[in-house]
Amino acid sequence: MNKFAPLIYFVIIVLAFRPITPSTVRNIEAAGTGIVVNIGAIIDNCSRIGKEERVAMEMAMEDFYANNNQRFVLQIKHSKRDPMQAALAARDLIDMQDVQAILGPHTWEDTSLVAEVSSEKQIPIVSFAEATPNWATELWPSLVQASHDELKQMEAIAAIVKSFEWHQATVIYQDRDSSSNEILPRLSLALRQVGAEISQLVPLPPFGSSSLVKALEKLRQDQYRVFIVHLSLPLALQLFDKAKEMKMMEKDYVWITTDPITSLVHSFNASTISTMQGVIGVKSYFPESESTQFHGFRRRFLKRFSSEYPEEENNEPGVFAAQAYDAATAVALAVTQRKHNGKPLLENILQSDFHGLSGKIQFTDQKLPPQQMFQIINVIGKSYIELGYWSDGLGFRRTVGGNDTIGSSMKHFGPVFWPGGPLYTPKGWTVSTSSKPLKIGVPTGSTFKQYVNAEKDPSGNNFSFSGVAIDLFEETLMELPYHLPYDFFPFDGTYDAIVQKIYSREFDAVVGDVAIVSRRYQYAEFTHPYSEAGLMMIVPVRFKICNKAWLFMKPFTQAMWALIVVINVYNGFVVWLIERNHCPELRGSLPNQIGTLIWLSFTTLFSLHGEKLHSNLSRMTMVVWLFVALIITQTYTANLASMLTVQQLEPAVADVDALLQSNAVVGFCKGSFVSMYLNEVLRFPRNRIQEFSSPEEYAKALKSKAIAAAFLEVPFAKIFLGQYCKDFVSVGPTYKVGGFGFAFPRGSPLLPSVNEAMLKVTESGKLRLLENNMLATQKCLDAETDGSTPSLSPSSFWILFIFSGGTSTISLGVYIFHIYKSRFKQETVWKLMLAVINHCLTPNMQRFSRRDSDINPETPTNYANGPNLQVLV
């Protein structure tokens, strides 16, 4: 708004001195009485849009007169593509023609000046401008936007970019075009939401072919090949004509046009279409094929347009004609309704509610609702084909109103004709056509030269580069489907600094042992990690001192000791129970029997004479018990002896907490991110963190106790322990950090291909071979051995315990069975004797006789055993 203020004030001053001649007829009061009502219109009659709008508005007025018997005169003025002319035309329409409303203009530059001129008399301005700022209706209350807001098309374009997995796009827009102020931020946001970015913004002046050629030449030398074009139609036609001349409409190029261009493709002649082969376009959808109303309009429009503009080769009406017809109809309805409701004309316009040619006409906040659906077309042959549709919230679909929603990808539309006619989908980028190879930065300060080593030749002029990272990068490039020239450049600095060089465009990539950490993503993106990720703590080892009071318990685990106690007590109980009737010393008071039971359970392990046992059951139990006890005691003796005699090593520091509590100094690789991790995550003070530049320095500092521990990334820790396997060991957890990767610019089109090629190298085993070759001379067989003797658990003896416990259980069961059988016989004899005594003492003194009914048929007749019967088995 600010940049048009001087122009607006100048126009107002100029027009203030023009004579104002009131019209002899007040049209509004005379509406419906046969008096003509003047409606103004400002168009660019030199453009196709202006021509379609003029014919459509005239047809709308004629149709309204035919249906409502109200005559309107459309006073049309031409802006001549000049905002000043548009403002002068508005003043003339208001003051000289006494119009009640003004239709148009089509551009925001024209609309802002016309709205300022009409604000004095509050004449409604029904604008066709695409992007009307939100503040405009507050500044000019009489301004109404009669075109749909098409900012949603930026999301449709972003969805197309996502469908074909393009990550960078170049936006070509018209300089000094106010709509770009709304379009570009919306497009940038939409692309970021789908993982893409605007690689370059290319403004083009409205005139000047030399600037156009220079811009295209620069784009041709660039590596990005996806172009989004948002220009006025005349400038867009010049662009495609020059692009074809410069062979930029051939394979590997992608051109996407926005609605201002695509909605007019139907009007292009064969020559223009030939320069746009393969272009994908997004245009506003309106129900042209589904509407019977539009069919009648189209038939009459073709006839009238061809007669008025015979120079035009194609006469089909587009969305701009439909919008102009609907806007004119809305104004005509509002004028007629005022006669009935007496409301101001602007209020009646804003209350419009009908289905027009372009869709639903209903204003909210003085605007039509945003366009929600767009048509995707593909220029091919002599015209174009309709690929499908995109709508907000539903994504892509082949038809309108059906249930054939495709979703987030337009690949399912079928094959697309691309510029140059390739059978494949363009990658969206290519290797730069400039002769300069990629500048690859290589760090020279690597602590472990096995990964990357930059050495000067004897002359001191050139560098040679070697190491696992360099070899892997070269193997990866061999897997790419194209040749990628490059040059290595040494860099002496921190790893953060070399990554920042990518952001400043001093390097095109960085190859080396560069750790993937989050804070570096603001400057570059990384490949997948090619090394194991993590951070390890390396400490010296020392001999363990075996002075623990409970060392004698160490040969067996706690579970093993508990099981030994249980099985001994159980076996002792079984022997005691079986032998107690034969040995007087096993009887007595309850405390005496408990003590005897415990004594028997454990002394039997060391001495028990078999001849003292009277029962075969107890002998069987004892034999198995002694066999198990013999194995257990011998195993215990051997394991304890091993623990007392074998030298054992242990870490000098147990964990990070011990380092923090002891105020120890720790080390890290010079220039790496580990320093910040130790300070911010592990909470080491900076004055207790020391950097080192070689493995030898690490070893010397650890042995001399200058540092208590070294924190190395996993690949470096493996190399260090391979060299010093007997003196140092890794302890504690492996802290999760990023591994090593190659760095590229953010959004680099090379990154997906490099990642894919690196995966091929990894899957083929070449990366593993490189690592094995690096570690072959440093392999240490005893690197993982600490000489410790493990405690034995019940899992080593479970068969013996089952054997012993099972034997004792069988003996106990047999013994209980015989006891039960003996007692059952005794109870039967006593019952028979009592029956005889009772019979003899009866008064009748009946003769004793034995009957079968007096004796239980199941009672045995063996009475040999008396009350003191003992069972001997």
C-alpha cells in the first residue's frame, strides 16, 4: 500500500480539478421504471482476460434484462495495462457516467488506485484481482473481491513436487508484481511442509528480453531443473519461447505453471503450444462440463467472441469469463433488490447467494471463499490433457464428485508427458553444466589417521588423501549412474567450522570422519551414517585384590547355596524318619530330634558308616546323596582355588559418576563435538576436559594418570583398543550419538543418489572389507579377556539335584506306604477282639459262633503282628 500512496494522492489532485456533471437520471431510484442503470467496468482490452471479461459481462447484462425486464448499460473503460489509466477511468465513470458500481479491474495495482478514487462516494468496486490483502477491505469498505483466493494452489504445486520426490525448485516470478508478496511466502511454506525447498528466486522485469535471456542462461548452468513459473501471460509466453530456443524445453527439465498462465492455455495458438510441450499446469476448477447453464453460456460465448475478436484463434471461455459473468449478475441482482428492501447497494451485493458459472457466489468478509479444487493439466500435442484434480484435504483424484480419491501422489494419474518426451520421470536436477568440479572439503586434523589422512607431498605443494572415509567416498561415486567430477581440498580447523563452509558455499560437500550431530543440520545435511554410532569411555586396567571376607561364598551363586541347604535338609529328614525306630539316639525330646536331624543332614556329607543304617531305603538314599555331595564339594574346591590363584583385571574407574566425584580430568579428540557433549550432557567442567590429537598422546596420558578416562567415538575406540588392548578397556554404557557421515548442502539433489549408492557399497560388503583391512594389523585376541572366574549356578547341577531329591522322595513314599498298611492291620484285629468280648458278656450267654456277617469280608485274617509291630524292609 505504501508504495502506491504517492501515486494515489497525485491522481486525486489531478482529478479534483475535473468538472463533475451530475447525471440527469438517478438510476437507483428509477430501477424498475424502465430507466437505464449504468454499471461501470474497467478492463484491459488488449489482453485475452480482458476480452473474455468484456464479452461475459455484456452477456450477463443482456441475460438479466431478458429475465427481469431491467435494462443496464455497461460503461466499459480500458486500463491499457496502466494503473494511472485505470484510476482516470474510474473517475470518469463515477463523475461523468454516474455509474452505481464498477466491475474490475483484474490486477491489484489497478484495483488499489480505483478503490481509492471511488472511496469518496462509496461506489462499490467489484474487483477481479486474485490476491486482495486482508487490510484492503478495512481501508476501502466499498471494495469487494469477486474472484476466489487461489493461494491454495501453492499446496497443490507442493503436492506435485512431493509426488515425484523432487527436493528443490526454482521459482520464476514477475518483478514488481504485488501478488508475489502473497504467493511466494505461501509457496515456500507449502514446499517445506513436503520436504522441499525453494533453491532460487528469479524475478523477471515486465519488459526486457535481454534480462530474460541472462536469467535463463544462469538457470541452464545450474543443477536444479524444476521451475515453477508465476508470471503474467505475455511475459510467460516470452519465457517459454526463449527457453525453447535455448534448449531448456528438453528432457530432464520440469516446468510447472500457476493459474494465471494455466487458466488461459485453452486460448493459446499452435505456435505457443509448441513452445510449452510437457508443461504441467495448475488451474482453478469450475464446473464447465457438469453445468447445463455453462453449456448454454459457452455456445453463445463462442459465437459472440469470434465475431468481436476474429483475430483470436481459439474462442473457448475460461474461468475469467465465468467469474466476470457471475460478478455482473451479482451487481444486477443487488440493484434490483434495492428497490424492494431499500438497503445500500454494497450490502445487497454482499448478501448475494446463488450458484453461478464459476461456482457458489456467497461473500464472506467481502470476499468469495478460497478456491479449494484445482485441475492438473499436461500440455501435449496441439492442446493439453486433463490429468486429474487436487482438492484441499482430499489430495489427488481422477474425477470430481466420485470416490476415486488417490491421495498424496499424482503418479497414479498415469504417464505424464515431460519436456523432450523421455519415458522416465525427470530427477529434477542434473550435474552442473559448468566445468567446475565439486569442491570437497577434507579435515586435516583427524586424531585417527586410519579414517582420513591428508598428507603433503615432498614438494609441499599438493596433498594426498587416504583412509577409510576417502576410500568409501570413491567407492560410492563409482556406484552413481553418472560421472561426478570432484576435487579434494584440505581444511585445517574444527569439524563445526568445516561444516559451516558448506553453508557459506565455500565447499560443495565434506568427506571425512564428520560426526552427525543435530546442531550441524542448520548448515548442512548428512548421508546415512557409515560407521557404528556411539561414544565410549576408555580407562586403564588394574589387578583385582582378592581380600573380600565373603570370598569363600563366591564359587557358588546364592541360588546354588540355597538349593544345597534345601536338598541336604530334605535328604537328612528322609534318613532320620526311616532310621528313628532302629536307633535310640535318633529319639528323644522334640529339640533333641531337631538337632539330631540338622546334624545328620550335614555331617553325612563328610562321614557316615553304611553299616549303621538298618533300612535298605535309607541306604539307597544315602548312596545317591553321597554321590551328589562328592561332585559338589570337588567342584567347589576347584572353583575357589581358581579364584584365589588366577590374576584378574578390573577397570581403574567404574563409571562416569566416579569420575565426576573424584574431579578427574578426561580427554577427547581435538576439534570434535565430544567436548560440548561432555560439558552439556555428562556435566564435566570445561577445565577438566583436555583435547588430544593422536592415539599415542591418549595412551601416554592414561598411563601417567594425567587423565582418568578418554571418551572416543565407537570407531575410534575400536582402533585404540586394537593398539592398546592389554592396558586399557571400555567401561560403562555406550552413549547414543550420531555416527560418521558425509555432509552436503541442505536440500542437495545429490543426497538421495549418494545415500542409495552408499547402501549398495555397504550391502556388497565393500565397507566391511575396508574396515577389516584397517583393523587387521591391530587385532588383539585377548582384548575382551579379563581373567575372571564366574560363580556356578544351579543350572550346572540340576540333573544331580533331581536325581538325589527324586531318590529320597521314592524312599519316603515307600516307607509311608508300609507304615499305613501296618497300622490298618492292627486296627482290624482290635475290632475283632472287642466284638468277641461283647458277645461273651451278653445276658443270654449265647454260644459263640462266627458268622460271615460279623466279620468284614475285606478284613485280612493274618493276626501275626501285635501292637508293637515294626516294619523292616
